[in-house]
Amino acid sequence: MKHQFFTLLVILSLGLSGCKSTTSLTTAKTDLSLNTKQLVKANSKQTAQFKTLSAKVKANYSEGDNSKTVSINLRLEKDKTIWLNGPFSAARLLVTPEQVSFYNKLDNTYFEGDFSLLSEFLGTDLDFEKLQNVLLGEAIFGLQEADYISSINEEAYLVQPKQQNPLFELFYIIHPAYFKVVSQQLSQPQDERLLEIDYLKYQTVNHQILPEHIKINAVEGREETIIELEYKSVSLNEKLNFPFKIPSGFEAIELK
């Protein structure tokens, strides 16, 4: 099941790296003096503003002794559509606020449904907004200063809810220079589950700060899944289409 949905999992850890319109993100002077309200405001100012995004991604997936590397085309219309296309269009994924759709020509299967599949795998409720936040280096659950507290940890800001959810613990680490999330950690100790998304490198693309290299680590019990992604090109605000049609004769994947 997990290998069947490798492409689905990739969208949780995408980084955005550059083409000719991209420059490296220079490290500005750090500022560790902000209170929580100031920090949330600084983070909000760095939210990327664009209509569409397209990129090519080199994705490496590993679980135990199994590993796989694929190249994927990504297209995103902000707040509306996430589209992924695998090599030779063998697998394709379309995500909207209402639905997750996927087909795989390698085994003639498809899936159409809500976000329960991804939620089940990662052990927390997901929706389109949360997935988009992860793609763009934003806090997965959003930040509101009234609900969070911050402290200094290892020369960065550590942000957590004033009162942790009884079902899971949530932590964000925010860079003290450009105020983007550099790590998101969601754990369920009772179920031995951990989801950690590390933004290893950021860069600017057309004056927007976006991730360049992301690593996702999903642990459940003794099983660990790691996905690393490298983006070879990215462009913003081009006119895009999102073709998707499930081929006839494919067998529906039933969730259990």
C-alpha cells in the first residue's frame, strides 16, 4: 500500500529550487529579540504571493531496504489545485480542496475520494490548505499569536501551542533571519508516530522565499519512511492546465 501511494506522499515534502529566475537565499542578520506576536507577524510577511507555480522535482523515497528515485512534474494553482505527473505520465495525481484523485498505469488502478487516505498514513487529519502550507514552507496548522508561545532554542525560534492537543504534540522551528519555518514536528507518542518535515534550504524565486530542499521523515512504530526532494526548475505565474482523466478499465483502490 505504501509504495502504491508514493506519489501521493511526495506532495507533503516538496521543495522549490531554481531555474534562471532563481537566486540563492542570502543569510540576513539574525534577530532573536522578537516576542511571539512580532514573530508571527514577521513570518506572515514572508508568505509567498503568486497565482501559479510549476516545477520539476527529483524525489527519492526510502523505506527499510527499499528505495526509489523518480522525476515528477508539479503544477500548483494557489488555493485551488495541486497536480503531479510521474515519468512518462505513468502515474498522475490531482488534489483540490474537495477531492484527491490518483491513477497508476503500471498496475491499472485508481483512487478517487477525500483526504482520509493521506490522513490515515500520516496519523493526522489533512486537507488541501494543510498540504499547500507544507509545500510552501508555511506552518501546517497556521500561526496565530493568541494560540502559540515562542522561546529560543539553539539559535532559532521554537514555537508551540500554549496548550498541546491531547491527540498530538506540535512544534515549529522558525529561522531568526528570514523567519520561515525550518522544521515542523508532529508526534503521537502513544501511537509511536512521528512526522517531521525539515526545510533544509530556502531560496528566492522572483522575489518570493520558497523552499529549495526538503526532507520528510514519517515514523510509525519501527517503520520509517524518508522522502527527499530536489527541485531542478521552478517558474511562477505562467498559464497552466491540469489535465486529468482516469483511463477506462482501471480498478478502483478500496481503502480498509
